[in-house]
Amino acid sequence: MNRLLIAACFVALALSPLNANDQRARVLMQAAEAKAKVEGDLSGAIKLYKDAEKEAGSNRTLVAQALVKMAEAYQELGDAEAQKIYQRLVRDFSDQKDPVAIARGRLGPLSSSPNAMAVKGDRAVWTGPEVDLFGTVSPDGRFLSYVDWGRGSNNLMVRDLLTQTSRALTDNTSEKRTGTADFSVISRDGTQVAYWWSTQPAGEFRIARLQTPGNHQTRVLRTAGYVRAFDWSPDDRFIAALLGDNRIGIVSVTDGSVRQLKSVDWNGVGKIVFSPDGRHIAYDLASAERVGRRDIRIMAVDGTSETVVVADAFRNHIMAWSSAGHLVYSSDRTGTRSLWTVRIDDGHVAGEPRLAKENVRSTMSLGLTSTGTLYVWQPASPSYVGVEPVGPTGGLSNGRDGSFQQFIESRGWPRWSPDGKRLLFISCGLTGGGPCALFVRDGQGTPREVPHGMWYMFPPEFSPDGEKIIARGSDLKDRSGIFVIDVTTGATSMLIPHEAGSALQYPRNATWSRDGRAVFYVATDGEDFVVLRRDISAAGSTEVFRTSGRGISWISVSPDDRHVAVIQHSPGNFLNQPGTLFVTPVSGGTSRAVFTAAGLDAEQWAADGQSVFAHKHTADGFEVWRVPLSGMPVKLEIEGTSRRGLFQFSPDGKYVAFTGQAGEAGDQIWAIENFLPALK
């Protein structure tokens, strides 16, 4: 076979003006490519690429081309030799622009964060303010679709990961905006991208040509309701999508018609992918019984059958379906999120799930390339909840006895119990939305996850006895309001529901009275914001404080239950608008402004009840101020505020709990390699 391939290539190049060595090098490279793609013999292809490198001799262009192809073959085999070749290209071939760009992109900077995926082949391919998670990667790994939120044009964009350049596929300009792009997915042949284009009052499901620079012409496929595209069928004739009324469907690329397959709950599905033969789809679905749990199911595209392939108490997220028939998903069943695979044959499980790669930080898959590289979106640095002792000068001691750190996906919002013996915090998914996991740490022990019945929650708070938690949010049935969670059992009950059409709506910012007999919260009454007190044993609420035209973003009760502190903001971005800290008597009376500054975000009463700690966001991080009820506010000198947020001092003032970031802020697109070949 080798001789036939090489002979055929020599015929094609017989009349070429190249010298003999260059001719032989090109012949060998073409033969190597045919051996890899036609015969599937990567080891044989590598040998031919090495021969081509030798024949090319001093022709640096041909040598670099051979090295790139050789590295790709090693990479597909899962061999670390690929990284050595890419490093050689960067080091020794700076005059060869395209090969070096490819090598740099495939090497990428390795994250130094504590739980980074620092294993061979894995790399960040794009980092910066424009990075988002609304697109997919092309099958060849060169292009990535995304939405331009970073610069504010809201255009559908395509990123060339080789040249690290971007261009718009839609035509919004600074003078004219015709709509806003949404989720998009690139076709299997890499020539088209399907996306939703939001307009007023509705929108359009469109298809655009991917590789036509400057051409913004698109084809409108549907206008009847929102469509979130997930995957193209292998023959590019259909698109698996979630329709606006929470239906899983198959959309025809020819005429936009829809074949409805299944209605799902309001929280929808995380991802839908086609099987390699296009006869089935796989999707993950949130459990209606337990927050965070996700099952994985497979359904025939003609709707004739459905099978649950992964059903357990863990968080399972579909990542991809390989061309070899392996369904790839992430799961936290081992305690840390890892990649797993399971072989699927004709819509049914054909073998046991296998661990493919441990400690993978993301569940946000942007697609699997034809060479088996998985692209994911993830924060550039992981977030964590930390506890550190307060140093002798009021700063943090940075690692003395009593320090604690646990990595989370987002939010954190740590809160102490009134006696300081317990700490609670949450983790709400990589993007900050639900579902939210709830954790409680007793003393110096290991945090335990508390099961509960909420989907999303805002900063929760312990009851005075530390046995209950109150939080505003939504439950698994999409009902919103203020809920109470039992710390021991996780039993969740609605305390104050949001009732459409009632005089007081959207209850929020709930906090306990210090005696545990009542709850203070905020609701809206038309354009007014109202602070109310609700006795636990009573049905009604009494008004404490009212403001018109200014929102209330935070509320807390003094240690003696006699005053309520609230932060009010003018309409607009609170980081740029002045916020005012008011103190109001619970029994009624005149409210008093004690501190005004832009960026006020949270506050906490000091243990003596004579002052309030206020958090003020700045361009570099945030500041903490001690605001006395009478006297001048004082800025506290707390180190490290550029990467820490939402401080809360322990009741005895000896410790600070906070949400931190292990490295630089921002987002990344990450390539994960060398996990599928290990299954051979």
C-alpha cells in the first residue's frame, strides 16, 4: 500500500519545478496523510512524516509542515511527544508563521490554579474579555462561534483559534443594532452556523455561512418561538434543539419544520447531542426530586424509544458523543468532577462506564473535534470560600491557625451562625445560576452538603439557634419566594411566597430577628420598596420602612433587635451610582443616613451594635468600612481585597469568611485531549 501511495504521488509531482529532495518530502507527506486518513494507521503515518522531515533538509517551510502533521498524529494517539514537537516549532521555527501559530495555540498557557488540569495536552486556547460560552467549536478545531458581549455589539462572531482573530457574522454596528445573537452551533462540515437572533418583539432562528468574510447574509429558518440549537446531525440535515416552551425537537435544515420529541420541566436540558449514525440523541435532564442531580437519557429521533443510561444521585452532564460511539459525560461521583465515557450501541448501553480523565473543572462543553479534542468554557481561575484569622492590625493573617479553603463553582456568600460555631456557603454552577449546592461547616470540620428543595438561592442566613437557614430564591417547581431549610434534614418549606397580583410582591433580602421569632424582608409595592417584619407564628406582616424611587439591596438587624440597617441605591448600575446606608428603628421613627458612597454592596452589624461594617466595590476590588452610628466612618486596612469578596466577620471578630479567586479573573476556552484513545 505504501508503494502504491508513494508512486501515485510521484506521478502527480513529476512535472513540479521543485528540486528532487523537496519533491520526495512532499510525496512522503501526502502518503503519510493518506495512511492516517485512509488506513487509520497513525504510527505508520508518523514514520513517513519523519522520513519527509529528513528529505526536506534545509527547506524550513517543508520541515515545519511535516512537524505539525507529525505532532497531530502523536496528539491523536495521546502521546506526549506531540507537546515536544510543538515546543520545538515555537523555539526553532519563529520564521514559519502559520506552523508556529498552530503550535502556540496547541501548547497554550497551563493554569497554575490549585485544581487546574495540568496534564499533557490540555491547554487554554483563548483567554480574554470577549470569551463566552454561547457557541461551539468547528470539527477541525480551528473556529469557534460566540457572542460579542465583551465589546457590547451583541453580534454573532467567529474566532479563528489559529490566527487569534475574530470577525462578525451579523451586522450590528455602533450606530445601528438590529438584534442580539444567542446560542449558536457550527455544522459538521464546518461551513454553516445555526443561531437564534433576538429582535423585538420576537426573533428568528437563522443559518449563516461560516467561511464567507464580509458576507452577513443569512437564511431565516424559523420565526415561531425561541429555538436553542445544540447539535447538527452527522449529515447536516437536522438540528437538535430545545424549543421555547421546553420541548426537545428536531429541526429540519431544509424547511424549518419541527419534529417534537419530548416536553421537559422548566429547568430544561443542559445539552443535546446526536449519535454518530444520527438515529438517536442523548440529553441530560435535571431531577425534580433532588437539587443538582442530573440523569442522562437516549432517545430515538423518530420518537419510538427512550432509555435512561445514567441515573444516580450525582451531577451528570453530557459533554459529547464521539464518532467511535462513546458517550462522554462529566460526573462528580468520585467527589471531584471528572470525565466518564460509556459505550452506546444502537441506543443502548454496551459496557460499564469508565473513568476517562480526573479533575476536569468544567461542565460547559463547546464540542468535540474530529480528532477527539474536547473544548470547554471555564473561568480562568477557580473560586473558593475562605476563612482567615484577623491579624493584630486588622488585616488577614494569611495562613495562620484557623485558615480554611474550599473550592466552589460560583457565588459562595459565606455566613456565620450567631454563635460562630457554624459556617454556611453555596456553590451555584460555573455561570452563577442554579442549581445551588448548600454546604455547612461545623467547627473546624469538613463541610457537608445539605440536601434541599431549592433551585437557586440568594445569600442564605442561619437562624439564631443555627438549626435553620432562610433564603430567597426559587424551588424545583419554579415557585419563587422566601424559604426555610432545616440544617439537619434539608427539609424545605415556603415561608413567604411571591404572589402575582398581590399588593406586595417579590419578597427578597430575608434576615432573622435576633430572637428568632420574626423575619425581616423587602418587597415591592408599585414603585416603592418596603421593609417588613413577619412573625413566624403569624400570617401577616407589618411595615417598618418605605422608600420610593430607590432600590434596597441589603438588610440586617442590630444585635438588640431595635434597628434595621438597609442599603439604598438609585436606579442603574450600583457600582457607579451612589448608595446610602440607612439605620431605621424597628418600632418606627425617622431613618438616618450614616454613610454614602458609590458601589455599596453589603453590610453587617458589629457585635457591639454601635457600628456597621459596609462593603464598597472599587475598580481594583473592594473596601471595608466601619461606620459608627455616630461619628466618622473609618476604612479598614484589609489586605488582598482585589481577589476577595463579600467579607463577613465572625461574631467574636477573630475571623473573616469571604469568597476569593485563586488567580486572575476572566474566562477561558480550554482544550482537553488524550482521554478517548485510552479506551482502546
